[in-house]
Amino acid sequence: MHREARPKTPARLTQMIRLVASLGGFLGRKSDGDPGAKTIWIGMQRTMDAAFMIQAMREDS
């Protein structure tokens, strides 16, 4: 999401789930708890859309 250098160690699963869920509308406030299945599902759909767009842009050039 942000242009930063890749970390030396991979992100934990909970961090990745929260990143994907944030694309699905999860706000991640202190009292929100863990993201639900619907926000994770929507986030995965948006992630796949972005991946398809990147792939299409690479094929055009």
C-alpha cells in the first residue's frame, strides 16, 4: 500500500490479515477486535483486482 522498502523478515499472519481486511473496510480501531469474514473476503477481492491490473499493465508494455 505504501512505497517502502521490503522488510527483512516477513510479516506475521495477523498483520497480513489486517492489511487485507483494511482494503475491505476494516478500520482497526482499538475496540474493533479482529476482522470478520466479510471484510477479509472483500479485501481479497480488491487485492486480486489490483494484481490483475498490475499484470495487465506489465503485458501492455
